[in-house]
Amino acid sequence: MGGETITRKKKKFAKEPNFTEKKTYRPEGVKETGLAFIGHEISEDGNTMNQFLHYDQLYTIRHGWNSKFFKGLLEGKIWGTKCPKCGDTWVPVRTHCWNLDCNLEKTEWVEMPLTAKVHTWTIAGWSGRSSLKRLPIVLVYAVIGDSKVAIANELHGIDSWDAEFGMPLKIVFKPKGERSGIITDFHFEPTNDWKPSPTNEEKERIKQLVEPVYEWVKTLK
Amino acid sequence: MPRKVCIVGGATTPFDYGPTGFESIEGGAAECIKETQKDIPDFSMRDLDLMIYSHFSVHFGHQLCSEWIIHDHLGLVGVPHYRVENGGNTGGSALYAASLAVMSGHHDAVGVVGWETMDSVSQSQGSEFIALASDIRYELLVGGIYPIYYAAMANKWMKDNNVSEEDVATIGAKNRNNAMDNPKAQWYRNEHKYITADDVMNSRLISYPIKKYDCCLMSRGVAFVLVCSEEYAKKINPDGYVTIDGMGLSSCTIRAGDRLNFPGWTERYGKGYPGMTEFGACRNAADQAYKMAGIKNPRKEIDFGEIHDAFSTSEAQIYKALYLADENNIAQFLRDESTHMHGEIPMNPGGGLMGYGHPVGATGLMSTIECFYQLSDMIPKKHLSRKTEVADAECGIVNSHAGTGTSISNFILRRC
Ligand SMILES: [Zn+2]
């Protein structure tokens, strides 16, 4: 009964990757300790109790067919995909075409230019806990090359109130050693020949909104 | 011909961030049902032949399948149950599922319970958890949170439609002021003061053009709605039931930037729509709901609405998606205070997400309940004054909205 390993070649559908190059950048003190109750509190009248449950968990995001994009970030490149049937091109990438007439055609990888154009913008004065110290952040949705979609990322190298619709951008990567293969490996900056438009009522209003944010960030430990 | 779908009752717990006295979700669900039974004494737990649970995130619930805890607590073993999850449109989607169940003829009395317990984490961690409903591969930690994506969409929308910061600020003030006499509302339970558009303008920057008082809050809360066949409605609440005459559910991209040239939209609405500024799924869901309810001129035929004001800007964008105004008159529509209590089509008389609160899985049900109360003349009973009663309302719209406009449902409710 059992015990015998079946050595017949199994149907695999695709070649399985073998991971040989590994890097971690987890901060000190991050441990996967599993689930634990780590404390409680009781209301003054003794009627209500709260319990504190703690877990920290490492997730593996398997990028699979999208990997070339994220690996490209490590190399300072922006990869897009293109449908061989209809020619639509995307960054963020699609591994299969979105056009129903193309019937989920598999797309091809194309290297995109490191230039973009602002579609819309905002200036964040508040964010998630891991981004608070970087405030205020100028976030733009920009179209890279002939992409059919806009991608979100930060715009640096500008006074926040000077962001404009349609402004030309270049893509700037972090130094090679600081890249992690994630979207924040790059940001946008205005192209060298771009000049901000003169100040106006809206810019003054934004200044008024943003100044307290700078002050507040200084108070963060 | 599918069967008519009715709503006969419903209630929420108080909504708040922090202690409410209704902390346990199963206890909260039981109390919502008991309040409903007080309103319609003939409704028995034994009538329920399907339970649909409306809950967004395990990250807030710290419990997989928490609906199972509620369900057996209610004594309903053996009654079929399942959970619906669809981001901010979880409540609307659960109502959609319940309606389909009744419409099909397979079920007669469907209980829908929704909840979220967002105060189990800090507000800033909560914002980050919600951002896990963006495409995290491309958007997590880029700016970081949903209001930023909404602000980017709204900034361009406002420019394209000549709508000013002040214009949308009136919405932030309106919905909070509408919640002033609604005792279960988060605004009533906390700040509880009348505010003006100036207060909204002077509140701290979240992401330009959105300020603090343009944003809804994170909440804990539970809601219950009883959806049923007309036969059952006539039996237990013959004079107070409401019919769901139209409904629509539609979808859009997860990443807002992907809707610039999406073939599925170009095919339906022509090139350039919705772009990054309009809520295509809202328009599409409205088209379906209006057609089903026979509505030709929504601004004239609908008396009021309870809609998804996660941001004052998105409430304004929703007006346009619902055909209440177009690019030529939306700014004037706002300046005329058309959606205030004294306006032609009051929106969020119950307070909406900004006034009442936004415990995600319960939110769409809260909107449904407030709409039901209006259409069954229960506002004087449920609110502390008649200030937010839409007198003699015959027809209301309920709107539930997810993602960056990624899933949206609309319902047309009418007095029986
Ligand atoms: Zn194609």
C-alpha cells in the first residue's frame, strides 16, 4: 500500500521557476511570531473588555507573467506590453489584451521611453502611516509614451503648487543599489526645459493649504 | 415577469469610531433585528429563508468568516447563508444579491446584515488597509491612500466642469448638518455642530482639492435590512413597505488610470468617457436602474437620494453620473443648493457617509434604510426632528460605490 514514488513525467502546463537570486530588506525587529494575544483593557464600570491581537506576516507576491516589469525597475527600465493584434500598449502592463475583439490575445513586451505627460495631479497632505513623514507629496497620473493608460507616481523636483495638467515629465530612477523592484523605484520630474507658470490665485491657495503640512511633519518623531 | 422585490424594515446600530456599547458584531446584528421587529411586530425570525452577509475586510474584522459567528448567534442554523464582498459597494451588492434571490422566486424573506469594525486598528493603519483595495503592485505606497486617488480624479473633474472648491465644500457641510438630528450618526455622536462651507474650506488639507471635512470617517457599525416578496410584505407591513422598482450594478477598472481609453466604455458611451474624471460604472448602473423603473427624467421623477459621499467631490461627480446635471449646469446646480433639504432633490438627508458614518459593509444598507424610512414616513420616529424629512416623497435613489468608482450600484425605491 503506497510508499512508491511515481517517477512518470507529470503534465506541468508551464515551466516552473527556480529562484536563485534572493534579497531581503526587512527592517530590524520584524519577526513572524504568529498570532498572539498581547494585552487587554477593561472599562471603568467593569462591563466591557477589549483584547489586543497581534500578528506580523510576510507575504510572497508572486509576479509571474508580470515579472518583467518589476525586474525592469531594478535595471532602470520601464517595460510595457503591446497587443500584436490591435496595437494597444499599456503601462501598467496587461499580459492579455483588454479588447474583447482580440479575445484575450497574449501581449508582447515593449521597452517604453523614460518620458511621460501629466494627465492629472494632486498634492497629498495626509497619507497612510508609512508615508506620513514624506508629506506633502505631489502625486500625478501620467501617460508614459504611447500607453493607453495613465500610471500613478510621485512628482519630485517641483514646488507642489507648480504642478500642471499636461506638463512634460521625465522618469528618474533611484540609484541602482537602492532599488527594490517596486513602483517607488522611480518617480517623475519635470523635463529640463519646463518652466512653471507665473503664480496665480490657485497657487496661492495651495500654498496656504500646504504650509501647515510642512509644519506638522516637523513635529513627527 | 420576475417577482417584485420589497423592503419592509431595517435598522442600524449607532455608528462611531470607538466604543458605542454595541461592540460585538453578533450582538449588534441581533439588536438591529429587534429594532426592526419593534417596527413590524409580525416579522418573525422563522420567516427568514436566506441570509446574506455584507462585510468588506478581514483586516478590520480580524476573523475569517465572521458571518458564521453572527448567523448561529441569531439562531438560524439550517437557513442558507453566504457573504457578499465588493469593496465600498458591498452593501449595495448584498442588496442586489438579496433582490435577485426574491426576484427569482426562490426566496421570500431575505435578511441582509452588514458590518465593519474599522476601529480595531488606528485611523492611519486603517487608511493603509483600505489602500490594499488598490492594485497594490502598482499603487501601494505611491502616495499611499484612497483619498489621494480621489483627489487626483476630482481635481481634473472640477477644472473640466468649472466647479470650485467652495462649490463642493457646501456638500461637506450639508451632509454633516443633515446628521444633526440623527442620533445614530457619527457626526451627531461626536462633533455635533452645524458647520458652513467656510469650515470645510478651512479644515486641514488631505489631498488637494480635498480637505478633512470633504472626507467621510472610519466607523464601527452594523445594519440590517429585510428584503422580501410583495406577498410577504403585504402580510407583515401592508401600509409601510417600499418596492425596489429598479436596480443596476456595474463595474470599472481597479486602477483609475486604466479607464482613459477602455474599449468596453468606448463601445458603450463613445470615445473619452469616462476618462479619469467621470464615474462610468455609476452612469451604467443608473441606466439599468432607470430603464427598469421606467424613469425618463431622473431630476424630475426622483424626489431624493441616499448616495455614497465618501468625499464631497465624489458626491458632486455622482450627481453628474446620475444625470441630475451635465457639464454645462453642474456648477449652477451646486450653487443653487439643489440637493440641500430646501432644494429640488435633497441628497443624503440621513447624513450620508460624512454625517452618519462609513462602516464599509454596513454603509450601503444604512443608505437603503434611510431611504426606506423616508418612503414609509418613519423619519419622525427615527430622527429627532422633521428637519430632514422629505415630505411626501414617492421615489428615492440609493447609491453604493466602491474602489475609485470600480463597482457601483443604484436602486430606485418607491412607496407602495
Ligand atoms: Zn488587442
